[in-house]
Amino acid sequence: MLASSSGTEGQVRRGQPPASQQQAQQQQQAQQAQQQQQQRVSIVTRDDTLRTVVERLSAPGVRRLFAVNSKTRRVEGVVSLSDVAAYLFV
């Protein structure tokens, strides 16, 4: 017969996720932060609809969109929320 252990093996402290779950959450948060840093510039093209422009401008932290040529990816202009408002209400 095998001797039984103290019974604490495999148990998780109440109120705290297991260490492997904590590590996975930390890795996921780090990946999300890295993706946000990489996507600092939001772009649109001439082919995008006004709805697309407004949706992108409504994202947290986005104040301006760079309008780029869809083939060359060269910047053709900048669109801000005030530009959209002026277009719609004037």
C-alpha cells in the first residue's frame, strides 16, 4: 500500500486562482498591451464608409484617423471627429 499524503496536494487557496491561471492572465494582459502600443495609429481609406470612420473614431483613445491611399499606403490626409461633425451638421 502507498502512504497517503497530507491531503494538501492539488488544493487551491480560496479566493485566488491557481498560479498557472495567474500566469496565463498576466501573459494575456501583456499581449493586449503590446497590441495596443503597436496600433497607435488608426487609418481609413477613400473606400471606407462614413459609418466605418465614425466607428473607428468612437474607439477609446482615438482622436484622429489618417486617410491613406489603399494601394500605396501613403498618407493623404487626417480626419478628426470635428471634421465628421462639420460634414454632417453644416
